[in-house]
Amino acid sequence: MTPDTMFLLANTLVLPQWLLMIAAPRWSVTQWLVRTLLIPALLAVIYLYYLFSGSANLDFSSFSTLSGIKSLFTQDEAVLAGWVHYLAFDLVAGSWMLRDGQQRSINHFLLIPCLLFCFMLGPVGLLLYVVIRFVKKPDA
């Protein structure tokens, strides 16, 4: 499978869970996905494949300098691995926000912008959630 095809597949793989977390957060399927982290685990398999496939030329010393990181991202497979890394960890963060927000009885309408930002801009959504979590007291 080409990196371009895998890129499309990985993007398609995360979309249903994000939509479910936004539109059907309490549905049993959504709750199961959020608890099991199945989709991030599948992404981890893809990540491992592209990270350690023969075409990626991974050099761990490259992680210690900015120029080393830049050199890694000149290869399609490494860029794809990096993108899959983002997809997986953003989804883990979004899953945690949903679970934590539900446990704290935070209104779901406050979670939606956090989830949307986490989906598109990872750390921005997480930061927004942390601020809401800090300011918002659970409903009595």
C-alpha cells in the first residue's frame, strides 16, 4: 500500500470515533471505543510499520536535534509515521477529555469545542479542556 493510500486510510479510520464523541457521546459504541482505545491501537500498528519499515531509514540520534528531525521528515514514510502519531495521540487526548468530562459532569456542549480543536489542532483542544476543567465546577 502506498503512503498516500495509507494516509487516506488513517484519516478515515479516526473520523468515525471523532464524530461519535461529538454527536453520540453516551452511546455504548462510543463509550466502548473511548474505553478500549481500539482505533489509536490500530494506528500504533500502522505507525510501527512505517517507522521501522526498510524504507524509513530511522536513525534514533536524529531525535536529538532539530536538523535531525528535519532530515527524518524528508521521507514520505517518516512523514506518514509522524502524521499517524498525531492522529493516534490526538484521539487518545480526545477520548480522555470525553471520559473525564463525563465523570466530572461537564456539559457536553462545553466539550464539543474542545473535541473539535483537539481533532484539528491537538494541544489547543487539550488546553481549552484543561481551562474549562479548572474553571467549571461539576453540576450538582
